[in-house]
Amino acid sequence: MRHSFLFLFAVAATLSGIPGFAQKNVSYYNEPYRPQFHFTAEKNWLNDPNGLVYYKGEYHLFYQHNPYGKGWGNMHWGHAVSNNLLHWKHRPLAIYPLEGTPDHYKCPAFSGSAVVDRNNTSGLQKGNEKTIVAIYTAMHCGQRVVYSNDAGKTWQPYPTPVIPVMKNGTMDERDPKVFWHEPAKKWVMVLYIGPDKDQQERGIAIYNSANLLQWEQKSFIKGMYECPDLFELAVDDNPAEKKWVLHGADGGYFIGSFDGSTFIPETEKIKMDLGNNFYAAQSYSDIPAADGRRIQIGWMNGGIYPDAPFNQQMAFPCVLTLKRFPEGLRVCRNPVTEIKNIYGEKFVITNKMVQPGSNILSAVKGDALDIHAVIEPGTAGSFGFVIRKGSYETSGTPVRYDARNKKLSVLGKTVDLEPVNGKIELRILADRASLEVFANGGKISLSGCFIPVYTFNDLEFFCEGGNVKVESMEIYKLKSAWQK
């Protein structure tokens, strides 16, 4: 993918003068705006998650990475592994540009995916380990393969493109997502195709292959943009009823049917995440059937991290489910349960009436929190939380529910949110530079980056215009996933 965020660095430069900023003691992964439970590169630029694949107890996370600076460019694949989606170990760079030096790249390593070739359909396996095959875009040089026969520790390039640069003049075919389609016994690739020289509409091409090395285009879907993903979900957890979801980089998705070669949309395009900073999300391949989850990681694009050695972060891993609502089927997003591994001090409130002007959370402080709440709006006009509140009245970042107009607002985004059985359910993940809000079982999610005053760590629950009832509230202080 191609993105330019030079303007961010000018903004960040003005923020580095926050009072007391330079006095903070800094140790590994503990800079003032370093996320404590979201993934970031040790240093320099990061964007799209790539090659999300599970093999022998390890979640592999590859990502677009500039190893030479904090701006976008010089695209390589960074690499990290985890056994729980929380504690990540950095691995050496996995994919390099095909040609050139740090000063001149002909074919930078753009986005793609990875799979485990369990039946050795590619013939690339050497030894006892199953081959992990990564398929990615070498920009201007076609769709390429690298593969590993040592569980992802080292990578060898396949010598020729598996899909050459097309001849229609687009030069903008990229971001292959590959998976095995069991009913058809074949590999499937969804690939973004930009407008060609005749300005035909961009969209997603669907390819088939028997061996991951030779591909044939089967169909084309208009109106979708880069970084596609295509996967199947059970409706309301019923394995007898399943639908397919085609997802694009901007968070838009269609629900429909898929026969291995052709996707037929059955809905209008729906937005998966409604926040300011959610892009290019991908889901894991090869999750064991005993687990069965569809686990997704997105890029929280556009965040600002003053005076930090890194730039950009990933969203927290979420499980996707497909639920039926009065308006139709919707994909729901909820954080993976593994977050419990970093739970620290716990605060619990149940069945409490709250009046305006009081703060039932005055004892809670922290810059990394997992907040669960079920609220009955009562007579209040609005209620919510103020995250990272400080010593002056207007400090902090509100997550506000307008009970009269039935709208949820956070970080400048406002969305419709109807109560369910007279209640609003909120889940908030607050990290040092991001807020992810999930409402009513994950039907609504809003992912956003923010820059709090780093010394402000108070938490407030407020109501305005009347009383509310807190049916339940659980708040967990989160330990750093990066500190031993």
C-alpha cells in the first residue's frame, strides 16, 4: 500500500513540548506514548498487518515496515511471533525488496498473506516441517512467493512471479489474500485490481490454484478497495448456517455466498469499524478447528506518538462473529479473551444508582485499562466515561452516550446506538495512545488514536441531566505486555 503521512511528523514535533515530557524515565517499550498491550515495531514505521498465520502454537504477525526511518517507504515485511496474541517476540525481517539498496528499490515488498501448505501442494516442502508460504506484492514486479521450511525462522524466494504484472496498464494489482477452500479442494486468492488504462472500475479479482504457484482468474467484484479479506462465519454460532464476508481496507464489507470461484453479495456495503483509525485489517489463517475463531488485526492508521522511536500501531486482536439483528446480519468485533493474561487490579461495581456530579471511579487510575459496563440510562440525558482525566475540569477524553438521541460519541465520531432491553453495554480498551470502544456485544466498534497528557491517569464515570443505574461495571488495570 502507498500512504504518505509527512504531516503527522510536523504535528508531532509541536507536541513534543508538552510540559514534563522530557522528564519521564524511559526504558524498553515504556516511552510515554508507547502502547502497552498493542503491537508496535521496536522502532521506525509500521503499517498494514500481513501474513497472519498460525503454526505449531505460534501466531505469526508480519507487517509493512520501513527499517530505515519513521516515515512510510522502503517497504519490507517485519515479523513477530506470539503464543497468546499479547506477548510478541521480534524476529528478523522476513521479506526484502527484490532489487536495489536502501537508497533505490525497484520492487518494494507490499502487502500479502501467508498459509500453511499442509498437503505440500506446492512441492516446496523440504524436511519434516510443513511449508509456510507467503504470497505478497512486489510492487511493479508481480505477485511473489517466499516460503519457509523451518516454521517461519528463515525464508526463501520462489524465483518467478506467480502472477506477473498485468498487461492492461494498471500497475496496481496488489495485496493478495490466500486461503484453502475445502469444498472445492483448491486455493483461493482475492487480489485488489486498480483502474486500468481505460479507467475501468477498480475492485477485487478472485483466483484459483491447485498448487499456490499457478493461478487462474475466475471472477471480479466491483467497488472494493485494497487489502481484501474473504472468510466464512457461522450465523449466531450455528454451524448449520454460514455466510461469507468480503472485507476491504476501509472497513467496508459485503455479506454473501461463495462457491470457491465467485462471490455473490447479498447486502449493501456495511462498515465494520466506525472509528477514525482503523484500516487494512486482516484475519488469521490456519487457526485450529478446535479453536475455530476468526481472529482479526487491523492497523490503527494515522496515530501520532510524540518523540517516540516508532511510528504507528496495530489494533488489538479481535474475534469476528456474525449475528442477526432486526436490520439484518452484522459482523461483530470483540477483543480476544487472551487479554485476561495481563489483567491486574480489578474494580467492581454492581446495581448502583449514580447521580450527576459524583464520580464512582475516583479510586481508579491507570493508562492501560479494560472497562466493561452495562448501564440503564434511567432519567439521564447522557452518561459515559472520561479517560485519562487530569487536574483541570476539561481534561481527559470522553466516551459519551446521548440517551435522548441514542448516539454514542468518542474522539469526534458519533454513531447511532439503540439500547438492548433498555440497557447499553460498553467495552473500552484504553492504551497510552488509543481507545477502542465496543458497544452492545461488539455490534458497534470505534477504534481511535489520541494523545492524552501522559501524566493524567484518572478515570471518571459521569451522568448528566438525571440518574443512571450501573447494573454492572468491571474495570481491570492492564499490565504491560512488554515488561517482564
